[in-house]
Amino acid sequence: MNSATLGDTGTAGTTPVHRLPTEVKIVGAVLFTFVVVATPREAMWAFALYFAIIVAVCAAARIQASWLMPRMLIEVPFLVLAVLLPFAESGDRVEVMGLSLSVPGLYAAWGIVVKGTLGVLASLVLAATTSVQDLPAGLSRLHIPPLITTVVLLMLRYVGILAAEGRTMDIARRSRGDDPRMFHRVGATARGVGSLFVRAYERGERVHWAMLSRGFTGSVPATGSTATPAAWVVGLIPAVLAGTVCAAAWSAS
């Protein structure tokens, strides 16, 4: 987690999107996602416009498709669920390549795929253009509860450390002849995960006491200046455009 942004694209701080205040980007991403979810799934043209908005923001931030695509794999479990819906749902049926598919199931699958993909893309744009150091301060300026902000801060700080410790444990296991790909090693893998959890808990307890001894009060101070009205206007343009498309979609339905 030493990269300039949550997802290092190599363009940190060099585009207008990167330079927007963190709280503006957070609010914009959340509003855009809510608008996408609120759009009727039958309005397929609206989702095409949402994708055009995302593409325009990515172009402005110089985010490459080669960076986005591997990280889109996080939604694969939801895509598997979507594939099953046309077979499992009841209602009117339609024949597609010899398969009897449910019409409501097809619409439900389409809704999950397109809305999930747009939500993931919005999150990735936020991650690609937001500094790790600025995220907690941005949350504080939005008056997010201090406990949540502190959890986010510590997660960003120590997730890389715990991942490195997990890799060290895996290397130690392999050097002793263990092969986690073999089914009969499932028990050893489970014990390794449990051991990592215990280590993480103990490390967290030590860090907590160290922070308290240095005067930590339980909240992250909101450093930096607040966003200007002009920054809010510019940063929320994608969300406003999406809201206009959503309103038009509901009017046409």
C-alpha cells in the first residue's frame, strides 16, 4: 500500500480528476451508483449512457482499460448467480438456442450484470484517482462516524502488512514440503488462516495500545481544506448527468 493511489495507475495527481477533493469524489461515486441502481432495468439505453459517462471520466483521468479489466474480476461471483437466474425463475418463457429461459429471469440477470459492472467501475475510478493518505481525511470532512474512519485508516495501513505475512507463512509451508493445492492439505490451510487471524488480532491489540500511549483519541482529524463550491460543481457533473438519464428513463417507462 505504498503506491500513490489506492490503485496505482501511474498518473497520480496529474489529471483534473485526481486533483479533485477526496470528499467530492466519494460523494460523486456514491451518488452515481445509487442512480444506476435506481434505474429501471428495462431502460437499456440508459445504461449505455452510464457506460459513456464512465468512459469519459476514465479518459479524463487517463485510466487504462488494461488496469481496469483485471480488477473487474471481483464481480465474477455475481455473474455466476446472474447466469443461473434465467433457468431458475418462473414466469413467461422464451426459447434461446434450444434453451427455455425465463423472461423475468433474463431481466433480473441483465440488471445484476449491468448495475454490478457500473458500480464496480465507479469504485475503481475512485480507487484509481484517490490518494491513500487523503481518503481518511476526506471521510472525516464528510462527517463520517469517527469509528468507521479509523477502521478504514487502519485497514489501508495494515492490509499490505498482513498480506506480506500471509505470503511469508505460505513460503514457509512450501519450503517444508507442503502443497496447498492438494485436497488433503485443506486442514493445514485452515489452520494457517486461523494462525494468521490470531497474529492479526495480536498485532492490532499492540498497535491500539501504542496509539493510545501517543494520545490517540479515537478519531482521525480532518486535515486539509474543505472543497470549494466550484470543486463540488465540477466533481458532481457525472452524477448529475446520470441523474438526468435516470429521470428520463423513468419518464419513458
